[in-house]
Amino acid sequence: MGQLPTAQDIDAALSEAAPAPKASGEMDAIMAKKVALPPVAMGERGFEVTTLEGAMRLAKIYIEGGAVPAPSIKDCENAQKVMARVLCIIEAGKSLGIGPRESLANIAYIRGRLCIWGDLAVALCQRHRDWAGIECVWTGSGMDRACTVTVHRNGCPDAVQRFGADDAKRAGLAGDVWAKYPDRMLQNRARAFALRDQFADALMGIGMVEEYDDGTKEDTAATAAAALAG
């Protein structure tokens, strides 16, 4: 058996196989040529990408276009983290079967988790083949105010969830939104729990903003442009 090649032998072989360096003028001409950008197609429902490079280019378009909601990137210290966060949101949306635009508009980053807003959760469940409707019933007033949500699914028992003002108080929920739209917030909470109980397969385990956001106002929000400038 012959002796195996050493690292020096491999380096020497690679050196001999390498093409001769080009003249400076020729190299400048090559570098001046326009490099093809990764494809971003315009489909019937908006932008479409099939590669990570294309997704990165698309993310840059949304960032520079100011189409990334501030709450989604408020904790990103630099451009690299902004880009990574936007790509994560686009990828999460793709796993749910929605496009980049819908993803950025309806998926948020809350306390270390990617979450969806309530209306998207309903839309994802409504397109499920076993969707059979939803009901919201209000009862009481003041601290007895509550919303009970029932989600129907063909072939399954109903999923029923109640969330009331007493639950909100125990959870320490507060802030401008809760003060201005208490009924809507109670409904969102009850609906989020009922939808997840009934259609876990449609939601693919992704959480909802209503479950993780306490509604308090934060002063640390930044725009994507500000993060990129940093």
C-alpha cells in the first residue's frame, strides 16, 4: 500500500492546479461586471422566493421600505439582527402557508417567541377543512364582565373558553389598550385559548400575541431604519 499524501502534498497539488493570476486590468473588468442578484419573483399573491439568498434580498426590501412593524425588531441592536429577525418571521409564515407580506403584518416577536395576531389565527383555522364556526357570548358587567368563546370543529367536541375581567386582574393585565378596549381584549384572550385547543394542527403550535403580551406600553420601540443605522 502506498503512503498517504501529507498536508504539504495536498497544498502543493492545489497550488499547481490553481489558475494563473489574471492581469490587473482583466481582473478589474471581471469585478466591474454586474453580479446576478438572487431571484425574487412577483407571483399572484405578492413576492415569492425559493432560496435563502432570495429571502435575504426580500427582507432587505421590506426593511428599506419601512414595512417591518417596530415591535417585531425593537430589541435588535444592529442590522444583522434585524435581518435575522425578519427572516425568522418570513420563515414562520411560510411554515403556516402564508406569504412574506402577511407574515410581517401578522407575526410578532413577544418575549422571546414568534406569535401571531388574533385575526390571523382565525383565518388559519377558517380555511381548515373541518372548520364549523365560532361563537362569542358576553355576560356580566364591571369586574363580572366576561367573554365565552366556543369553537366548533366537525367530528370533535366543542372547545369552550371563558376569559373575564377577574382573570385579567389576576394576570396583572393593564395598559392603554386594555383601558380603551376591554371587551375586545377579553374576547381575544378567550378566542386564542379556544382556537388553540380546537385547531392545534392548523396553528402548528405557534403562540398568539394575546397569550404573551400583557398590553403594557413600552418606550423602547425602534424602527428598522434606526436599527440599521446603529
